[in-house]
Amino acid sequence: MTFLVREVRHDDLNQLVDLARQFALLNLPADKKVIAGKIDRSVKSFAGELPKHETEYLFVVEDTEEQIVVGSSLIMAKHGTEEIPHSYFKVLERNHSSRDLGIGFIHKVLRFQWDADGPTEIGGLLVDKMYRKRPEKLGKQISLSRFLYMGMHPERFEDRILCELTPPLTEEGRSEFWEALGRRFTGLPYQEADLISQGNKEFIRTLFPEEDIYMCLLDAKARLVLGRVGEQTKPAQHLLESIGFKYLEEVDPFDGGPHFGVSFKEALPIKLGQRFVLEGGIADSYPETGLLGYVGDEGFRAGLVTFDREGDSIFLSPKSQKTVGAEAGQEVFVSPFHYPRPHKEQT
């Protein structure tokens, strides 16, 4: 099988809806009207027709032999403006001590924050359950390919990149953190509140408390999930950490999921990415493997390739050339596909 990462097209709608039905992502729901709107926005975004704060790029990975969409990912070029700010809880520590009693406590508190000049955000990562364990590592391909596009067009994105990871949820999809905190201040169920917040955050600003919230006052179930990553999301967390993302000591105000981030220039697929010109000749061997992206007549395309290089020139193996479809003379952007796991500090 061969797999191609590319920008979404209008005729991907039905397959993308089928894919979304396997999951329950709020930023890519299984709603035909919503996904059709996202596809239309993405097409206009790739064409450079929208302002940055409205721009959203949707990528898909296609099984080119079966001609079906088997995965997706997206980039929101700017998450957080004056009209719709980016909101989060900052996790801080406050010291309380009594000199008379000779005791002290370090309390973790949540401080509600707004960001009207927000970062670029990545999300919408889906891979068909039938394709998840394939050796081509399709989840990794569709996730990292976004960074190739960002590396090719840095002017379209912010200096910071954010990813909001999903925390553990109940079997019914309920957030224990929201039940303990958000629902008490808004009266709304979790899914409804998060859906409303996609386009209107006024109720968060007016109903959430402005004062610090002491975590010790939350029930145990809510404290247990705060800042944690759900089991199905841990592979995504490990991938992000391997390319430079770090926990920001921030959590989502709805479900308590952790926010990971990295500066644009320090994201390893961008930092280690190189521009080459594709040559039409054949090399003696193709000793290197990497992720290659380019923008051609059919828009953005990317794929896992084997290659050889000489100066600013790159030679693709015949199979790789067929997969990505790039022509000789095309400028391409290539990044490593494998990154070492970061070393954790000893405690």
C-alpha cells in the first residue's frame, strides 16, 4: 500500500464524515454540515483567501490504492483574538504557613487567564482504526506533515504552537473536572459548553470565577484527571514531546486537559527541515528516510520517502517519486521522520 498526505478537497466530504464517526472530537465532529464548512474554509485557507484568525488548514492521508481517506489533522493558524480569546487555567503554587504553629502548606491553584493574541494550534488528529497499526505509522505521518507546511510558510503562522491534549473522560464522554467546576458555574453539560465555546466565549468570562481556585477544594475525581492525558492520547503526547513540545503548566477550562507548546522555530520538524530541489536522475542508493512535502499544481502533498542528497539537490527512489508525485525541478521541504525520545530529569 502507498499513502499520501495532502490538503483536503471538497470531494473528501463523505469519507471524512465516515472517519469522524469513529471518534468524538469536538474540533472535527461527525456532522456533515460542520465538516463541509471546515473543508470550504481549508480550501480558502490554502489559497490564501482568509485572514490569519479565520484560517484553518485541514490535511488528510489517503490510501492511494483504495482511494480512501484514512486519517486527518488540522492547523488553526491563530487561536485567540480580541473577539474570541484563547482561555485556559494557569496552574500555580501558593505557599501558606503559620509561624505560631510551625506548619506550612504548598497549595496548587488554578488562575483563569485570557489570551487575545493567541498561538497557532494543532488538532483534529484522526486515523482510521483499521489502519492504526500499519508499519507506515500513519498517525505520525499525518501529524508531522503539518509542520512541513508550517516550515514552508512561516509567515502564515504565529511564533508559538499549542496543542490541547484530551484528558481521561468517563465511558459516557463526561469530564469529571467539568462536573466539579465548570458545570457549577455555568449550569451547562460538558459537550454543550465546549461546543458553544467554539464560537462564543462570553459566558466563560462572565460566569467563571476571577479569583484563584484551590485545587484541594475540588473532589478527588476532578483532581485525579487534572493535567493528565487520556490513554488513547498518550501516543500523541509522546510524539509531541519528541519534537520539542513541553507541558505549559496550563489546562483546558472545560476538561482540565493539559496544554503542550513549543516556539515555532524550536519545533524539530521545522528546525531540522531543509529545502532541496528535486532532481530527475537515479542515484546508486537511497540511504536516508524522511518526510517530504511540497506545493505543486495539485496543492500541498507530503509522504514518507527514501532518498539520497547532494548539496541542495535530492534524489528520490522510484517508489517514493511515485508516492508523492513531485516533478524534477520542484522545490521540496524534507524533515527527519525519527526523533529520539527526550531524556527525563532524574529526581
